[in-house]
Amino acid sequence: MAEDKNRATPEEIIEEAPKCQTLHASMEILTKHIEQALSELDLNSVSEMLDEILGAKNIFVMGTGRSGLVGKAFATRLMHL
């Protein structure tokens, strides 16, 4: 496929558009936080937790506000397992 020479590269867009700079900076921050969380994750504990969840007859998820919304999304995903 021929490259469109009139099309800006992602780097050029980021340099010229303040909103894109903000989005790019936010994505970099999120990426760093995710990488940090992954580096601190104990995979044995995650494996044990998954075994417990998959082996459970019932799972109760509770929360209010934003935590409730996250819990609701989590419960929905559990129903798809």
C-alpha cells in the first residue's frame, strides 16, 4: 500500500494539536501506572483468586457510587465465564 505523503504522522499531530498533546500525556501517565501495577502484581495470588472465583457456586459483589459501577461491570463479566 502506498504511503499518503499528505497525511501527518502521529508525532506531527501530537506536536501541533494541544488537545492531542494532553491526550498523549494522559495515556503515557496511564501506561506508567499500569506498568507499575503489573510489576507489583503477585501472580500466585491472582491464580489462587481465579481458582476460588471459578470454583465458587455463588459470588456476591457489592459497592456504592463508582465502586458500585465497577462491581456491576465485574459481576456482569463473571456471568459470562
